[in-house]
Amino acid sequence: MMASLLRNRIRIALTGMVLALGLSACGINNVPTLEEQAKAAWSEVQNQYQRRADLIPNLVETVKGFAQQEREVLTQVTEARARATQIQVDASTVTDPEKFRQFQEAQNQLSGALGRLLATVERYPDLKSNANFLALQSQLEGTENRIAVARRDYISAVQAYNTELRTIPGRWIAAIVYPDAKPMETFTATAGSDRPPEVKF
């Protein structure tokens, strides 16, 4: 009797282990795993945009001391930063096309305003040689590179997640086990970025 009970327990334990291994091998955890990877990549994108937003006030103040007559450009940068930081971003942003478009648009406007500010600086040789400005410009350039890398990583993570949701067996698993799983949004190129910039001398 005792041996039979022991054999049944061993059988049940082995069956449970086989089922657990089977479920883990069938990809049942792929959807949440890929979703969490995409969310982590999105957090890194936000982190780099925040880093840029934190650098801008220092850059504006440094330029303001040298280029008093460039108030319009400085105001544009300050306003673009304010708009970009006012947009509420949370986990739902990546699955809401409209929220994602608003976020991307605000960041693109800020990038454009920063580009105009840095182009304006070319007219001020004293500012271009100022140590504070050079350090801030270097940090900003580094941050723009980090943003590009973070966006690339996010796009890659979203591609893996969205592919899992759209292909079999991930599609079936998501429909049955994760019915709330939605495809995530990804970045698109800024309008006009397919045309080369105009260079005037």
C-alpha cells in the first residue's frame, strides 16, 4: 500500500514536471517575455529623452548669456521642451497609436528647435569656444546618439513582440492565454526626412 502510494506520488510529480517542461517549451511565456522586453526598451527611450530635456535649460542659459538677440530661437526651444515634457507617457502609450503619435511629434519638434538653436550658435565665435557651451553641446550630441540607439533597440523589441502576436503559435497562445495583449507602436521617420537637407553657402 505504501509502495503504491509512493509510486503514484512519483508519477504525479513526473507528470507535473513533463507538463511544466512542455508548456515552457511550447512558447506560452513568449508573449509576456517579449512584452516586458519591449516595455524595458521603451523605458530606455524615455530615459534618454528625459536626459535631453534635463540638458536643455543649461544649454539655453549658456547661449542666452552670449546671444541676447536670439530670443525667438531660445523661446522656441524652451516652449518645445515644455510641450515635450507635458505629454503624459505611460505603459499604454506604446499600444495607443494616437498617444504615441503625439509623443513622437512633440519630440520631433524639440529636435527641430534644438537644431535651429545649434545652427544659430554658428554666428557667435565667442560662444562656440566657450567651455560650458562646448561641454553641453558634446553631452547633447552624445544624448542624441543614445536616443537613436534606444529607439533602434525599442523598434527591434517591438518587432519581436508584434511578430509573436501575429504568427502561429504565438497568435493562438495570445488569443487564449493573453487576450489583452495588443500590438505596440513603433517610431516612424519624421516627415521630409527622406529628402536630403538643403545646404547653402
